Amino acid sequence: MTRAADAPQVRPSAPGSGPRAAAPQVARRLTGPVTATGALRLAGTALVVAGLLSGCSGGAGAGSTSPSPSPTATAPPAAAPAPVALTSGSLTLTLQPEAGFVAAGGQVTLAGDEDGSARATVVRESASIVPVGVLSAPAGATLSMEADTSVSVLGADGTWLGGLVVSGVGAGLVGLSDGTVRFSAAGGASLWLATKAVESLAWGTREGGRSLAVTPTPWARSGALAAEAGVWAAMSADPDAAAPTMRAQLDCHLLGARDKATWNLEPWRPDVDTATMIATSCNPR
């Protein structure tokens, strides 16, 4: 049995004591004089609280993600200049103008001649020589550079299909490794394409023997090696005209008599060296 003396004694609180009384005392301690040590403690506490608050805020701070920079817009590549189709007869060569030539105001104009040939003329203000464009042959054909830089267009079997010569100061053709040809020129220069080198071939008699009267086209009278190849291709289709002396006489006319109305070639003339052929005015005996 518990004795009354062992029961906990509850004493009435004295006036001014207890939790409510303690609050004013704490307030008095906080509002009372602050020592140097207390000031340091308060400052440290303030820094800790500020750090915690900044970590919880939505502002820029540790762990925040910077916005990604906007991607830089890039201009689309410039379109290549439109190709130029140079056509004579059934043959079309494609000239792809250089971008720099077009950007500088250069142009290429087309015109046809009465003999069926076609010209592409360079139009530009500057007199300097610049790359104009690159020429390519149609499928199944090749561009064959001649020694004088004129061009013969050949079929898959080697048949002469056409020829290309240039005219104008500084105009030139250069064969490239991929089979195309670069055309460079100043203003006023032109490309001249033809698929026909001979207007007519007519056998007759001259000086007591057979003679072939060759009427070349104006394009063939350029005297270029591509023109010689075109005339010979037409002549050699006739076995009677395919003799070596006939080609030697042809070459002589291209060198020194290209303006004659007809080139008269005789299969009965001897085949001589070039010097003798020229010395005899293309008529060796």
C-alpha cells in the first residue's frame, strides 16, 4: 500500500514562474546588451540561414541550369548556275558555268550558223581571262583533246560525231582527268561546235586523172585539228578517198589553202613528206 508521503508532491507555481514567465526572460536576454562573442554567433547563424534559404529559392544558384544558347541559323548553299546546252545537229554538249563567272556578271549567249554549227559566246565587261565553265559530253560519247587543244567528240566506237573549236583572244580548252573540258576566255570569245565538216564530196577528172572536189563548211575552214578529223571522217567513208596521199593533201590545204572554194585532192598523186607537199602547193607529182 502506497503511503501518502511517497506520492509526488505538486506544488503550486509561484507567481512569475513557469513557461509563460520564462518567455519574457528570454526576450529580455535577446534584447539586452550584446557582447562581441554573441554578435559573432548571431552573424554566423544569419549566414547559415541565408544559405539555406537561397538553396530553396528558384533563383540562380548552385545546381541551377543555364538556358541553352539558341542555334545559329546557317544560310542554305547557293544553287549552282543553270547549265547551258550547246547543240549542233543531234549532238548536245553541256557547259556548266563556274559560280564565280556568273557571280561577276558573266553570261553565255547561244547562236546557230547556217551550216548547222552552233556558237556559245562569252559576255562580260572585264577583258581578263577567267574560267567560264566545264564542258561534258552526252552519255556514250567522249571529248578527245587534239594537239592544238581543239576537241573531237567521239562515239563509243571511235566514230567522229562532232568537233569543238574556240575563237577569241585568250580563249582556250583544257582537258580534265574526269573526261570533261574546262573553257577559259575573256569577253567576246566563243565556243564553236559542229557535227558537219563537209558540204559536199564530188568526184571528177582533173589533170588527166580522178579528182575529189571537197567543199568544206565554214567551221571546217577554221583549220583546227578537230576540223581535219571531221573532214577526213567524211572522206574516208569512201574507200577510193581513203589513201594516205589524200590525207596528206587534205592537211596541206588546211595549212595553206583553206579559203579555196573547193579542195581538189587526187588519189594518184605520190605520198610525200610535208615539206615537199607544201613546196608543190599540195600537188606533188
